[in-house]
Amino acid sequence: MEKKKNERTFFIESFGCQMNDRDSEIMAQLLSDSYKPSLTVNDADIVLVNTCSIRQKAEQKAMSLLGTLKIIKKNKPGMVIAVVGCVAQQEGKKLLARLPYVDLVLGTQNIYKLPLFLNDITANHKRISAVEQTAAFTIPPYLPDVDKGQAHKRFVTIMQGCNNYCTYCVVPYTRGREISRNFTDIIAEVEHLTRHGVKEITLLGQNVNSFGRDIENNETNFSKLLRATAAIKGLKRLRFTTSNPKDLNDELIQCFADIDILCPHFHLPVQSGSNIVLKRMNRKYTIERYLDLVNRLRIARPDIAITTDIIVGFPGESTEDFQATMDLVDNVRYHGAYSFKYSDRPQAKSVAFDGKLSEEVKGERLATLQAKINQIVMERNQEFIGKIEEVMVEGQSRTHTGQWSGRTGSNHIVNFTAEKSLKPGRIINIEINEACQHSLRGLAK
Ligand code: SAM
Ligand code: SF4
């Protein structure tokens, strides 16, 4: 017997970045008016796969889940399968042709119309592709559901898309042109969250430093938004991600000196240590300028932890270029770094570049780089031993039974022992007594 609408269940699997996680939260909220969440994919009547296409590997993960869903759907013909996010945007209608068991392909600007499309699919047995993008798009003023998700920390999207066109990157195609959210909507969303007990906010965008530039007659910018957000009552910690170094200016650096609750952590993706490669990547800064920014951030906030993203094996990367990246890592001594093998993406300009490196060379370079990063990160972690750190409690440790887990302002995970039960969001002093590769350990003071 066919289920009634309010008996139908949904499941969302989210791949990729925090922007996708936030979009998945929004879709869950939109669906929960009419459907119930399901605990597993197998039990769900509607399955959304929120995809990432930043590297080929990310795309493959989503494709592999879709392969499993195809098998499940054979025994559940009424199941609705939707592909959402960046792969959906990139492939559009082609996905409906390639994957006949998929009912909906939903692009990154279309998630707010999800319930309408689902109604159409069930009522009219349609298959739909909705991937239109327009410069007139605005992110609706959508207040998050405070009863679901983490109670003490949340992500708030401040802009969508990117205008930078780094030659390796698919984001400007999958997420569209830069669109900033309305300043007052962002502040209203943060106020709503803090009124309901949220203590930490991370402002999200692909290139937050250029917030506001797309708004006509605009008098605001990212630093002003940071200052206004930091002034909201009840907020204890403020973070943001991600920034392109080319847009990091003195006004933003000054925020780290002035705003107490702005956490001492800056994720500043460098991508390569070679000026020749940076130019071919269209990054629009030099290593000299990057090092100057790092230096100025450290002067403004001496305890700041700087982390980064690095791509190895970009087309044409010579052994000297790779050595320049190794030297940069030695020089900056990052507190953390994500590193990736260069991956051809369908619409990216670098697909047509000469000098592609073999998977073997890319793999060797990545392993060499990661060994260096791990060594430096471990040394950086050891610098915390003996210090008292303010740690925001996240909950009971998942890896260390009987212990608690939290994060420092610098975003280091700390597992610690405490005598009493602790509420997530509380900030307590922890004396650090041990450093591990991915976390610190300590005792509540
Ligand atoms: N907006 C950020 C910036 O400007 O640095 C980057 C955000 S991007 C979503 C996350 C990271 O994925 C990039 O910093 C880069 O290191 C990596 N990435 C992007 N495209 C890639 C590609 N084609 N191959 C390998 N890594 C890639
Ligand atoms: Fe991609 Fe970041 Fe460059 Fe934008 S600034 S194109 S998101 S790497």
C-alpha cells in the first residue's frame, strides 16, 4: 500500500565542504515540514545525495553511493533519488540520461525549491533537472532549525559562488558567480542562533574576503561584517572560512588584533610555493606577498595558528617548483595543511595545460610533502605542552572512553579528563600535557 505523504521518510548523504553541510541542513529543514527523517538509506523513501566535484575522487564517492542506491531501488520502486550540489550542477540533464534511476538533479541555486520538485515528481511521475543559475539569485533569509543539529556551534553562509577562476578549480562553474547575502539577514540569523544558546559561529563562503563586492552602492565589507557579528550578545567564538590570500587586506588583519572573540586561526590556502606555478594557477599573489601576510597576521595576533591547502603536481610543476613548496612549508611552519594531488576537472582551464604529471610522480610528491607537514604539525602541537588553553567543550570524546573533547581557539582538538559532566559550548581552562599527531591531551584546571 502506498504511504501517505507525512509517513514518507528522507535521508541526506552529504559529501564535500561545509557549504554542502549547511545546504544539507537547509534541505533537511525544508523537508521536515512534510516528511520524517530516516536513520538509514535503506529505510528512506527519498534519498538526497549532496555531491562534491572539487576533485575526481570526491565525485567518485558520490557515484559509488548512487550505484548502491540503484540496487536498493530495484526492490523499492517508489523510492525517489535526488542528486544535489556540485556534480548535479556540473552535469545537469546529462545525469538523468546516464542514471535512469535518478528522479531529480538539483543545482546549487535551486535547493530552496526542493519540496515543490518532490511534489511534482510524486504527483506526476516526472523526472526533473533544475540547474539554472542567475546573477539575480539571492540566498533567502532562512532561519535555522535550532532543535536539530549541534546546539553550541553552527555554520552561517554569508556568500555563494566565486569569481576568481583559479585555473584548476571547478567552483566558479558549480557554485556560480559570487553572490553575497544581505548583511541584515546574516546578522538576524546569528542573533536567532545565539538567542537559542549557540556559542560559536563560523561564517562560510568560498572567498569570504570579497564579501559585499557584488552589491551595488555597497558600503559594507567582510571586516565590517565580522565586527558587527562579534558584537552580538551571547556569542563566545567567531570563525570564518575560506579566504583567497589575494583579497586579505590590512583591515581584516586588524580585526585579529581588535576582536577578542575572533578565534586565533586563519586558514590561508597557498596552493604552491612557486611563483611560476601560482601564476599558471591564476592565484594573483606571489610567495613574497603571501609570506608578508603571514608575518603581519602573526604580529597582529601572536598566538594565531595558520593552516593551508596545497596542490602538488599541477601541470608543468618542475622539481624546483615542488622544492619551493617544500621550502615554503619549512618557512611558514603551518599548524595544519590539507594537501592534494592535482586532479583534472571538466570545466577547469588547466585541463588543456601542457606538462601533465603521472599519477606516480604526483603520489611520490604528495607523500614527501605530507611527511614534512606531519613532522612540523607534530612539533607545533608539542609547543602547547605545559600551556593552559581555553577549550570549548564539544562533548564526550569519541576516541578516548571516559574523556571529554573540545577545541582550542586555534582549532586544535583537545581530549581531556574532567571530574564533572560538562555541557557542550562551555569554555574551560585545560592544561595541555601531551601532544599527538591530530590532537592534544590535557587536564581540566
Ligand atoms: N576558496 C579557497 C581558495 O581560494 O583557496 C579554496 C576552496 S576549494 C573548495 C578547496 C581546496 O581544494 C583548494 O584550496 C585546493 O587546494 C583544492 N582543489 C581545488 N581544485 C582542485 C583540483 N583540481 N585538484 C586538486 N585539488 C584541488
Ligand atoms: Fe576555487 Fe578558491 Fe580559486 Fe575560487 S578562489 S576559484 S573557490 S580555489
